[in-house]
Amino acid sequence: MPKKIAIVISSMSLGVFGGSAVGWLAGRTIWFFVAELPNRNLPPEQFAIATVDQGFGVGLITFFLLIPIGIALGAGAGLWVGIRQVNEISEVIDDEC
């Protein structure tokens, strides 16, 4: 029984970390196309001034929307994979007995 619990918890934690990384990467990609790419020819001082509003908005969307969505989806996917693995292990053990 502890082995089954460990499988589900580890798969969920992998899903959570993977989902949060995907959420952050999506936010970083949006910021690149919205703020960085159009202003790439500006000097550093003007670049900071031009992208402060866009960066703040995308940062809020990333932190409060994209990363939590990624965490929730990753945890759900990890739970699904973990339960499938536990069921496969149970079937193998039942077949051997």
C-alpha cells in the first residue's frame, strides 16, 4: 500500500512541477512576442520604459493565471497517470497470485 501511495504522490508532484514550468514558459513566450520583439532596437533605458506596462500585465497574467492553470492540469494529469500505474501494478500482482 505505501508503494502505491508513493507512486501517486510522485507522479502528481512531477505533474505539478511540469505544469508550472509550462505555465511560466507560456507567459515568457507571450512577453517575448508582446514586449521584447517589437522593441528590440531600442537602447536599454528606452526599452525599460517602453516595456514596463506590458511586462507588468503579462507578469500578472503569468503569475495569477497561467502558472496556476498549469499546476492544476499537471496535478490532474499526474493523478491520472499515477492511478493507471497503480492499477497496472495491482493487475500484475493479482495475476501472479
